[in-house]
Amino acid sequence: AQTVTQSQPEMSVQEAETVTLSCTYDTSESDYYLFWYKQPPSRQMILVIRQEAYKQQNATENRFSVNFQKAAKSFSLKISDSQLGDAAMYFCAYRSAHNQGGKLIFGQGTELSVKP
Amino acid sequence: EAGVTQSPTHLIKTSAQQATLRCSPISGHTSVYWYQQALGLGLQFLLWYDEGEERNRGNFPPRFSGRQFPNYSSELNVNALELEDSALYLCASSYGGELVNYGYTFGSGTRLTVV
């Protein structure tokens, strides 16, 4: 069975600085997708970025980028130029490309606070 | 475009009662997913419906059940409520088939409290 681990329950960053959130996963599959979701106090989960396992190039979305290390099964999220609105719970998630449809397996989450 | 809508926002029940939670997906989405987010825990996969059929089920007892209607909206029913069922229940929707690879859209959840 696949598992996702986020080893940092809480992180803090100064406004305008850069922060990296860690995520590792365990799987025996070669085809899968990885996601980072953000959950602000409004509770709605918002997709931040996605990565296809077959792509070596790291995904980027504006200030958000990932460091995908397939062999190490690592998928960290880097937030550049942090803003107050980035404060939220961040979840890393895994989805198999086979048989399990859209089921996502989530990590425990990292709560990010941004200091002005 | 309207997002994924869930109702009610909050629900308070007593032990042994039944709870019904509702979810309306984004127009055009045929798949609906239910997740439980208990306090201090990550999101746990509950159920996946696609085209009216239950496609996958998480490790939850049978008193957690649901259905998907012809208009793709969905209900989650929790029977014989227990205190441990208190959680935020999130619904998400996506297109079917390979388009699910683009991730899916979540609603804002129903906060169920069992007293």
C-alpha cells in the first residue's frame, strides 16, 4: 500500500522569504501523480501544483515549485516570496495511475505560518 | 462556474442517530469523492462514485454509505453515529477517465459534530 509522509507538522516563514515543505512517499508503482493542496481556514482544499511521475522536469506555478526526486521518493514544495495569504495547512497527496481511479492518499499536513 | 457545493455547512447529531450529507459537483464532472478529516488527522478516503456507481471504498465500516444520483450529485449517509465520527467531511469532484489526472476540486466541507 502506498503511504505519504510529511515530517514537519508546523513551519514558519518570514514574509517575502522562501520556505520548503517536505514530503516523502512510498510506492512500488512507476506511474503515479503527486499533488500539493492548500487548506486555508476557510477549509476548502485548493490545488497548488501537480507533478506527473514520468516527467523529470519539476513543475512550477508562479511562486510555487517542486523538487521531485523519483528515486528518493521525495516531493518537496518550495514557496518563494512568501505572502501572508500563503498561511494555511499544506497537504501532499499521491494518486496511482492504475486501478484506483481518482483516490488520493494524503500526508498528515504541514501548517505554515507567515510572519509579517 | 459554480464550485463544488456541500450542505449543510454544520451538522450536530447525537450518538446512534443518522446523518445525511450532500454534495453537488461542478457541472460536467461525473466523479464524486468523499473524504473524512478528523481533528489532528489527515484526510482519509471514504468513497468514490462515478457515473452513478460506487467505484472504490476506503477502510470504513458499512455504516458509512452513499449514493450518486443521475445528475451526479451525491449523498453520504452515516448510520448509528459514534462520537469518533465527528469530523470535517469533504466532497470533491472531477471529470471521469484520464481527465482525473488533472486533480479534482473540493467543496468547503460539512462539519459533523456527534454529541
